[in-house]
Amino acid sequence: MSTGSFKPNLYVLARIIKTLMDNGVMRRTNLAQASGLSYDKLQRYLNWMSERGLITMDGDGYVRLTEEGAKAYDELVQWIIRYVGSLRLSRY
Amino acid sequence: MSMSDVVDKVLRLRDALETVEGINNKLNELPKLFIVILTVTVATLGVYDTLWFMLGTVYASLSFLWMLVILGLILFSLYYMAHRLDKASEVKGPYQDWGDKLKEGALGVLAVLEGLDWDYVEYRVNRARSLYPILLIIDEAVWAALFYFIVGFAYAFLNYLLFNITSGPLYVFTLASLVVLVVALTLAVTWSELVNTFKTLWSLDSLLWEVRWLYHEYRKLQT
């Protein structure tokens, strides 16, 4: 199933990756529960992530984070530190 | 820079946006305030005119009481405005859950950024920045009116008792001095607020640019 028009929410994406980083390989049902998503929604995200090589899924319903996935999370964290951290705000 | 520094930055952004909400809420409150004060003033003056028409000269002997009524009207207006504007500025807007979200660290920052309505934020900051001087002008005008009433009353009283100046260059000079005194008193009382207003305007200007820049970068990250 193609996810061409699907636009992921970066927070949800990061939460899925973080859950996989903390727990290792997980079943889809457990991952849905741990990341607080409905199964259908999680499936859409997993398809999108799988197409981009961030995770791998096997036929038994197990999900594994790839090195690319872990790197994507690190890049998100680095983006936050770089851009949000450089906001110049006065004290109110 | 660590993630806790970033979280601190986001909390400062929240404080800034809550200040913006406060300013916007005060601005929203102004038309309602004017309607209430205008209604009370017109009603009071209406009662005055009716009594004057019905009681005529008998009523004229009670004119001193009317001075108290007018003083009461001014004090009521001041208190009512200050009270309502304070209440309005206490409403913080849609940012109150940021503290809880940010306990998650990087995930919390992403949750905040994803949940932010950027167009709404830009509109509110822009509106606060553009209309904030109105609040300052109203504040100055209210204080000036109060001082004009007090100083004018004191002057009229002293003039009646001691000087009896009713015309000529000295009269013009005393009236001009009265205006200068009112302006000086108003500035003395509101000076720190005046300085803070300009600081806030400057901060809002930079906040607008920071929000635009972050939104632009975030859009790039999303794509």
C-alpha cells in the first residue's frame, strides 16, 4: 500500500521510534499500546516508515527499528537542539 | 546546549505567548468597558438632568453632592477598568499544558511544535504588537484625567479662597501651569510602565520574527 499522500505527525513518528529504541523488537499490537496509537493509525505510520527504511516488519507482526530509524530520531533531536535552542526570547 | 536548556527556551516561548494572549484579551475587553462606562455615565447625567428639571433651584443647593457623584463616577470608571483589564490579562490561552508535555523532553518539544497553530500565533503576536500602544494611550489618558480633576479642583479651591484670578495673562499662565503639572504628574506615575511598554513592544517585534523563522524551519523539517 503506497503512503504517497500521507503526511506524518513528527511527534507521533518520534514516539514510535523512541518506543522501539526503549523496548527493542516489538509486536505491532504491543507497539500500538505502548505508543498510545490506534492499530490502524500505527499501521499507516509503520507503512510510511517501512517505505523509507526506518523500520522492518516481518510476517509475524514484529517491528524492528533500523539504523536509519535510530539516525532519524537523532537527527530530530539535533534539529530541536539546534533550532529551538537558538530561539532568542526576552524574559516576560 | 542540553535538552533541558531547550525545554527552558520553550517555556520562555510559552511565557511570551501567554503575555501576547493577555494583551489581546485586554484589547478585546476595551469595547465592552467603554460601553459599560458610557452607559453608567449617561445614566448618571440623565438622572442629574431629570432632577434638575424637576427640582430646579432647590436642587441647585445640592450641587456639592453632585461633585461627589462625579468623583464617584471617575473612581468607579478607574476601578472598573483596572479590575476588568487585570482579569482579562490573567486568561492564559491554549498553552497551559506545555509544562506537562515538556516533561517528556525532546518528544515534548515535538508535541508542542506539532500542536502549535502557527497562523493563529502569528496573527495574535502581530495584533498585540500593532495595538499595544492603544493600551498605553488609554492608561496615560485615564491618569491624566484623574490628575486633571484633582489638580483642577485644588486650583479652583485655592483660587477661590486666596487669589481670585479670573482673567488676564496671569490666568492664562496658571492654566498652562496646571496642564504642565498634570502632564508631569502623569509621566511620574506611569514612567516605569511607559518604559516597560516600549520594552514589550520591542520584545514582541523580535518574537514575531523568531516565530516566523522557527515555523519556516519546522516546515522544512516536516517535508
